[in-house]
Amino acid sequence: MAAAAAVARGAPPSPAQQSQIEHGRRLVNIGGCNDCHTPGWTTHGGTAPRNRLLVGGGLAFQGPWGTTYPTNLRLMVQSMSLARWTRAVRTTRARPMMPWWVFRDMSDGDIAAIYDYIRSLGPAGSPAPAYVPPGTPAPPSYLKLVVPQAPASGAARHRGRRPEGEPLARLFPAAGRERWRKINPGEWAVPGTALLKSLTGVARMRGLVP
């Protein structure tokens, strides 16, 4: 909290405060927060200019739960105390694709470091679009999760001609290039099992699941 207060006053952070901010930056990167909350992060090799970090509007998702857009975290934390931030992080049960469970193994110190890092970036960007319920038109662009139907007679799901692949496979390599398809301008789809398999693979690489 002291680190964030120093930045808010315009004072340079002390070495200890800077270490706290850097710890928060590492946790944000390891936890994959930028993947969705920073526009262009996944398509630019995990890099982005400071003015675009965590401003929301990155990867949005649509599925049976509706359409969800990544929050602008830089605006969100400006009006939150550390206590309120910690309570929100500890109790949130967000809609997909927010992996809220990654906070389970974080200490209060870790959560405070993330808060200090985001606060140190300062306010930027605009609020993200609001959640859109299922069946309601949603602003593009977003990735659409298509849940496949079970085969009627136990036949292999991938018989026949496979759909053409799209470059979005680089976002979730395990999903396989041939499984992506563009269904509308600004709207992309991938079979649900492939996407879930890919997300699980990414989580394993980061050590988030066994």
C-alpha cells in the first residue's frame, strides 16, 4: 500500500517499495493477467507498451454464460483501498474465462504486491464493455466457445473434411490450427473441447494445475 501511495503522491518509490512493485509485476505476468487484460499481449509475444498494460479490452469470450470482457484493472483499482481489493480478490467467483482460482495459493502479501503494481501504472484507457447475457447481441470482437454435440452412434468426431484453420491458433496452440473458424466479422469459433484442452495445457505449463 505504501508503494502505491508514494506513486500517487508523485514521489519516487523507495528501493523496498520498488521491489514490492516488481514482485507484483512478476505475479501479474506469471498469472497470465495480461493475456486477457492487455490488448495485443498474446499476438505480440507477451509484450505491450506501458500505456496499454492492463487497460482491458483484450481477449473477450462468448459461451453459454454470455459474453465477458476483460476489466480495465487500471481504472478499477484507482477507487479501491487495499482492503477492498483484497476482499474482492478473495471472494470473487467471476464468469469464464477469468481463472479466479489462481488467487487461492497467493498470500495477502502477494495480493498487495499486485495491487501496488497496478496502482503504480496509473489510470489509463476506458471502461470495458459490460457483461452481456446469453442470447443478447454483443459488441465484437470476441472468441466464441462452440460446445460440440455428442456423436449419435459413437462415430469419430473428426471424420470428413476438416475446416480451414485460422491464425488465431497461435493464441491457443494446443487447440490445433485446423479447428479455428471465422463465423462472422470479428467473431471466431473453436470447438469447446479443443479450447478447454488448450487452456488446460497453458495452465499446466504455468504450474497452475498438476
